[in-house]
Amino acid sequence: MVTKDIASQGEKAVETTWEGSVEELRGLVSERALTGETMLLNMGPHHPSTHGVLRLLLELDGEEMVTILPDIGFLHTGIEKSIEDKTYEKAVPLTDRMDYLSPLSNNAVFCMAIEKLANIDVPERAQTIRVIMLELQRIASHLVWLGTGALDMGAMSVFLYAFIEREKILTMFEMAAGQRLMGSYMRPGGVWRDLPAEFFPAVKKFVEEFPRAIEDYETLLKENPIWLDRTQGVGVLEPDVALALGVSGSSLRASGVNWDIRKAMPYSGYQNYDFDVPLGEHGDVYDRYRVRIGEFWESLKIIKQALANLPQQGVFRTDNRKFAPPPRAELGHSMEAVIHHFKLWTQGFDAPDEEVFVAIESPRGEISCYLHGTGGTKPRRAHFKTPSFQHIAAMPAVSKGHLLADMVAIIGSFDIVLGDADR
Amino acid sequence: MQIPAALNPVEEVKAKFGDALLHHKEFRGETTLIVNPDRLVDVMLFLRAAPGLVYNYLSDISAVDYYPNDYGDDFKSDFRPERFGVSYHIYSMLYNRRLRVKAFAAEEAPQLPSLTPHWPAANWLEREIADMMGVKFEGHPDQRRLLMADDWDGHPHRRDYPLGKETVAFSFNIEDIQKNKPIAKE
Amino acid sequence: MGISSKLGNLGVVTTTLETAVNWGRTGAMWPLLFGLACCAIEMMATQASDYDMSRFGMELNRATPRQSDLMIVAGRVTRKMAPVVRQLYDQMAEPKWVLSMGDCASCGGVYNNYAVVQGVDEIIPVDVYVAGCPPRPEQLIHGILTLHEKIKGERIRDWA
């Protein structure tokens, strides 16, 4: 059994094998496991293909999987409880680190929940900047999905190609937010600072060059017989099963359900952009791959339109000094600015003792924030329902009857991130 | 095929379940129904199946602990009868709207009926609340802990569970901290 | 100096045993594929095209601890994961080194709460700490080169 005082035992080795018996799993695994007819195999937290620290207890009948019991929690960092200890603005960097492949989406959902709760307005320029950054983040996250998913199935060159493009996006994030990942760029009321002048030529260049990169990936994978063999017909998810299991995002659209939160309940100005939603047919791993490649093209479209529509006059954060700090230049000559600055930095702003729920479309699926205020400066509860959480819960239904080698393809196709699932 | 017109969920639930609907609330465009926990599963299945409502997607189940906080407010009121409030966020794809159904669980032996046998999406969401808040869900097929280790004591998301901070090291207490902090030598 | 200057260009090099062994150890140190959280993404970026780690000998990441020399603890170590980290460290064969990448592995990072071990050096002995949240690929490479310097300074009496 794992013990919780391993940390205090330092160099003493501790019993780490799972000492329980199969009896404890009665009701969760099939009856054949209790007699020993099927084998229980641990695909442990340390595994090259599980995209993080995910432990899967597999019940195998030869090579075929009968039941799967996922075990998460190896990356649970208590982010939700830490947020209760901090003021609203100071909690934004903590949300970065939940889904570490798309930190800007986590920031955005948290900031939107704060804005809904405390009734903060977001100016139009800030909304457009948010859309540009969210779509760039979507491309960057899908690049990692593509690289690691293909790497798990043996296509190593796709990994190296994908990371070249990702470096370009991370350089752009560094220009805007100061950090490659984990920028905490979104703040309640807008964004942290305006986009610098060197950002725009970099984005334009990227948007022109990226289609060639997508064609490279397509050349490597789309009609590759090994890829088709390993992905077509594997991990089929029927649409009604997907809806009942709470699957969302690209995985749901690959099963044929046309639901994209950016279209259904638009936020941050998404209703002003013209883009399509790629859908799949069969709901297998190949369709999830096609949907995400389609999303590359759509994100490029949105970025081009957002760059064209970026309002030239406008502020990047709300003018309401009760929520957003004044620019430093004002502190020299305005007493109210000094008072606002002081109050925001020492105490923070208040939010009412009510609850709100905001959901957005992150690259993985639907991430939602349930925020309950106290009337004071710190939240009572911030709960995030993350897409990877539901997708790992949905994996047993999808992978029954498949071979063990298909498990790697299925895990990769759902695009799970364990920081997202465990928070 | 003619799609039936969207109906008001508050009125429909009040008409069908009467007293089981304790209160309802509107805030920032969101509707909340506070229901009696005994009829919770019936209300949820009615909302999913009734024509005109068709809330077919379960987005999230969240739990709040209304333990008295530093601001000293006493939590019990009409809208918060008990300590733990569990919110079910459902979404209707047909009518494109969201709804929140809330049920409260008492402080001693908090429990609610489980939605998992009828709605598989609730499986891990309820398990996480059982693990982190200590609200037991009757009828849930898997009663093991989800996020914390198997032999962990306590329920971390409760407001009276300490955050577990390590003391911040300054020059006056660094010696004490180093004496007690474990460090591996080999 | 020595024999080579007397016998001309024989193609013979003289050196000490320590230099040779340390050169061999730093030349092809294989890391354990142990990415936990966000720092793992930067580790992957360091391994990939733009900042290539194979020029330092780290061509492959071995997934099995039995064949790896270096454990880069990349990411936050939680209390549930701690016994696993210790078991992996015990399974690695000597000589082995540990590089603690990022703030969470070095000191607990942003998280000071019940779930995160405040620094992986509470569980396993660490040779080099790399700071950053997450550290840039250049910082990680600097950490690895520092580790190489440290190894080059090892002597026979340290090995016993």
C-alpha cells in the first residue's frame, strides 16, 4: 500500500508493491479474474506511453483486454484548495498548471468565471487578443498531441517536425506574456499587457508558413498503411454512448455529434468569426485524428480574421479601477489611482456570495469552472471539470475487447493530460 | 419533424414534483433549482427525458462546503439548509441552455443518492466528491478513493481541513526547519 | 608529454583512469523517461528539434530504470507518487545521478500544501537542481552540463 509518510522516511525503502488481493476488486473486474483465468496487469504510473502518470489496471485474457480500471491521482496537487487561500488575481497563475499543454485556456475559463461573478466588463480589443491567443494555444496543444501520439505508435519523425512549429508559437507567447508556457496572460478583465509590436510580423509569418507544415504531417501519416491499420476501427465510440459518458470536444465531434461550445454558446467574441466545425463519422481513433487536423485549418482561419478585426483603438484590460490596476504612469499624478493600486495589491477585489458556471472549449474538450464567492476577496470554492477527467473515465467503455497494443492508440487519441485530470 | 417548444424548467418541475422543489434562483442568467435529496434522481431523469426540456448532457457535479468561514457568516438559510451543497450542471443540446440542480447534504453523515446507475457520466464526478468532500453516494458501484492515496485520512476539500503548508523559511527559523525536514542521503 | 613525445605519432594517448571513466560516463548518459508534469513538456522540447539533447549524448530516453543513468525528475512529486519515485530510484543501477528539474521538484514550487512533496530531495538524493517554472531548454542544458562538470570532478575514492 502506498503510505503517506514516505516523505518523512527519507532513504528508508518502503513497501511499494500493491499488497491487496484480487478480492478487493470484486465487482469491478470480471469473475474470471478472481479464479485466475484472466491476468491482472499493471500499466503503472511510470510508462512511456501513458502521457503522464496514469496507472491502468488491465484485466487481460491473453492479449485481449476484458476490463480496465484507471487509477489517477498521482499528480493531484490540490490546486482547487490552494485557490481558496488566494485572492482572485493571485490565483490565476495556479490555474496555468492544471492542463499544462494549454495553460491559456485554463486562465481564460477562470478569468471568465470571475468576470461573470463580479460583473466585470471585457473590452473588445481584449476579447480579440484572447481569441488570437486561444487559437494559437489550440494549435500548439494539438501539435504536442500529434507528436506524442505518433511517437507512441512509432512514427518518430512527426514528433520532431511538430516541435519545430511549436517552438515558433512558444516564441510568440514569450513576446506577449513573457514566458513560453505558463504565461498567466489572461487576467480578470482582459489580458495582462498589450501585444508588443514584434508579435504581429511573427504571427503573420507563422500563419503563412504553417499550412506547409500541416501538409508535411499529412504526407507522413494520412495514407500511411501502418497508421491506417493501427487507427481505423480501433476504439470506436458511439455517439449516444459518448454523450452518456460526458465526452466532449474533438472526441465527441469525431463520433458525429456536432457540438462546439465556440459555436453553441459563444464567448469572447467567437460569434463574429466564420469557421467550420470538422466532424467525424465512425468515432474511431482515425476520425479523432482527422478532426484535430481539421481544427488546425480552422484555427488558422480564425487567427487571420481576428488579426484583421483587431480594434486599433482600445484598451487591453477593463477600465474599471476597482478590478484592474491602473497603469503605472497614472500613479504619479492621481490619488485615486494610488488608492486603487494599494487596495488591489493588498486586499484584492470583492466578489458576491453567489455561484457561477462557465464552460469553454479547450483543445481537449469542455473545461468548465464552477466558482463560488464569499462576498470577500477570496473564493469559497473553485471547481474545474476538466475534459481529461471524463475521458479517462470513458476509456474502459471504449477499449473493451481490443488488444493491448491498441490501448496505446486509444490513450493517445483521447488527448489526455494528467495534470488536467488530477488538478 | 416538429421540435416541441422549450418549456420553463422551474414550472415543469414544480408541476410534476411539487414540494420536492424547495427553492429556485436566478443569478447572472443562470437558473438554479434546489431540490429535496430524496427525489434528486427522479428530478434529474425527468429533466433528461421530458419533451420541451431534454437536458441530455451532464457537464459537471460540484460540491461546496458552507462551513463558517473567517468572515463569520452563519451558513444556514433558506437557500443553504445544510453544510454541503452539491450542484449538478446539465445542458440541453436541443434548446441550447444550461441548468443547475442543487441538493444539500447534512453535516453528520452526509449522503446523497447516486446518479451513476442511470447516467454514466456521473461516475467519477461523484467518486471525486466522495473522496475529497466526504459526501457518500448511495448506490455508487465503486466506493474507492479516486485522487488521494488509498490510506489517506480525511477529506481535503473541506474547509476545516488544513492546507498543509510548510513553514516559510526566514533567517530566524531556518535552523529549526532544517532540523525537522527530511532529506535523503542515499 | 610522456610516451607520445618520445615515440612520435603512434596514435597512443595517455591519461588517468578517472578521466577516461568520467569521459565515458558523461559522453553517453541516458536519461530515464520520467516526466511528471509541465516540466516534462520542456524536457521533450529540449529533446526535440530546436534544442537537441542528443548532441550531449542523451540520444535516447530509456523507459526502464534498469538501463538508464540519469533520472531527471521533471515536475511536481505528489504524496501518492512518492513511493513510486523511490522505487524507480532504487531500481536504477550504479552509477546513477539525479537532476531535479524545475521549482516543484527542487523545493515544492508554487504549491505549499498537503498534496505535494516539498522538494524531491526529501526522498532521493539530488545532484543538480535546475530552477525555473518551467525552466527554459537552455537552462536544462546548462544543468546537464553542470552535472557533466561535477562528474568529471569525481575521483576513484568517491566510487567505492
